[in-house]
Amino acid sequence: MRTWIYGGRIITPAHTIDDSVLIIENGKISAIEARRQVATQPPETELIDAEGLLVLPGLIDIHVHGGAGSDTMDATPQSLAQMSTFFLQHGVTAYLPTTITHQGEAIDRALENVSSSPVNTGGAQPLGLHMEGPYLNRANRGAQPPGWLRDPDPAEYCRWLDTGVVRSVTLAPELPGALEFIQEGARRGVRFSAGHTAATFAQMQQAADVGLSLTTHTFNGMPGLHHREPGVVGAALTDERIYCEVIADGIHVHPAVLRLLVRAKGVERVVLVTDAMRAAGLADGEYDLGGQIVSVRAGVARTATGELAGSTLTLDSAVRNIQRFDGVTLNQAVAMATATPAAALGLSGRKGAIQPGADADILLVDSNLNVKAVLLGGKRITIQ
């Protein structure tokens, strides 16, 4: 199977490439050639005219609970398929369905559901599962249900790691046994992120030494920066080993602080995420999140006690927002939703890139980033 995309402006982190042909073969990007140098297309080549459009890598959301009325914790094929379809409509071609703190059996079911999900669903591709909790600090739990919070238990987490589905874990690294969990998971290729935590700067350094490499929705669910105890935020801003998730909706983090984060870390270490819950894409109302009722008003989700409870953000909106809030270029904004999350998951060169050898997960979008066409593994997908 061979596909040529021509006429569009190709967006990479460092360059905008005009008047070129993107050549896809067998689900992979094989070349980017100057249009004037490309000979007559070989037989059985699909031609896609992208004139007037931008050609982007598919977006990657590494922290998203749900959308369009569905949630990872529903643990049903129908919910996962509905989420995947909704995310694809907003340019996400790969994502990590994300759990919430709960009893072990509920997390088991979510893992099994992701594990048994078909690879080719016609929607965004799950890359594994992001476990947010249950090993979190009660003092910084936010909207995480308190009744299921607990310290890391090897008998429990080794069972989860053995599934091979866990790609990323959010935990509080100061909890007893957390460093041992990070060591064991990192040995198996799992990424670890500090979130819902009150870790000190020294504790963050210890965790990074054994494999922690991210912070979860940076600035949220953690103490603010203090000049004598830099804490989680200080470590996030200064440790080059750490990638920083951030929710760029203008609600979770003030635009000025977003600017600070990008200036401190660079686009190569800032990962745009949505942390979206099932209300994303739906009207205001009452919704379930981890067994608790969340009220959504003017698109903002809060618990009964007023805590922010995820978001209703979509990742294409986050890319637009970071340009508006921070003044970064389109190339830089797109990188924070493609190349950087891919790097944070150890998938550089395979996902989130338009370069030879990468998976041909491609978006054709207009100047406002509205999705006009999607290719997954080089196959054009009908957007429902």
C-alpha cells in the first residue's frame, strides 16, 4: 500500500516544509521529497491532495480519563471505542486511557479491557494504560476518591505490571514503598510520574534517580513553589530528567505560569495533556468520576467540595491555547502534543513525528486546527 500526500504544509518541531510530497508505504513514512523532484507516481498509489491544509503528526494524549460520556473505569469495549472515536475527531491518534484511584478489582477490569481492545478500531489507538493512583498522598488527593487511597503494595502492583498493559503510573514518591515500585516498574519499561504528592525536593531527586521521569498535571495536586523547599515544582522546573504534563485550559494553570513552565523546561520537556473526564464533548450537568458526582458548569468540572475534577478539554484546543497563552509557534505547540509525549513514553521516531520510519499517523487540518482528514498507519480513516 502506497500513499502520496501533496500540496500541504508539513509541520515538524523545527521546520515547516512546503511544496513537498509525503510518501507513505506499508503504514510507515518512507520519505519527504521536494515536489519538483518526484517522478510520476508508481502504479497503485493513492493520491491525497492537501492543498491549503497543514499536515501534522497525530496528537498523543498521555493522560485522559474519558470523553463523550465514557470513562476508562467503565471497563467496557463500547466505552473505549466511544472514547477512541471522540479523541480521533479532535486529532488524537494515540492515547493512554487513564484510571482513577479505586479498589483493585475495578482497576483489574480496566486493565483487562484495554488489554483485549482490538488494535484496529477506526479510532485513536490506546498505547497501554496510565494508572493514576491508587498510591497517592491523601493531603493532595484533589478529586481522587479518598476511600481507596493506599500505600504501594508489591502483591498488588506486581500483578498489574505482569499484565504488560501498564505504560505509565502516577504516584506520590514520598509514600512508603514507592521507590521500590518505581525501580521494579522502570525495569519493565514503565514510566513513572509524580502527582497528587507533597514530596520534598530531595525525595523527588531520589525518585528520579531510580526512574521517575514525569510530573502529572504540573502545579495541580502538589504544593506551590517555595524558595527554601522547592518541592515537586522546584524539581520539575530544574531537573532535566523530568518531563512536565500540563493542562492548558486557562483554568488549571494561569497563562503566566504556563509561560514560566515553557521557558524553564523548553518545548522538549512540556507535555500537553487534557486530563479529560467523561463530560468532555458534552453539555454541562452532573457526571460520575470514580464513583463520585462531579458537576460541570461552563465546561469546568468540580467535586461537591469545589475541587477541580479533571477537565473537559480536548487536545486540539490545548494546542490552540498554548499558542494564545504563551506565544509559541505552531510548530512548538504541535511538538508539545506530538514529539514530546512520544519521547516521554520512549516512542521517539515511531510516534508523534513526520520523518522516515515513523508510523504514518497523520492529520490534515485547516489553519484553525480543525481536522479534515486522518490517516492511521497510512490508512485513511472516516471521521464519524
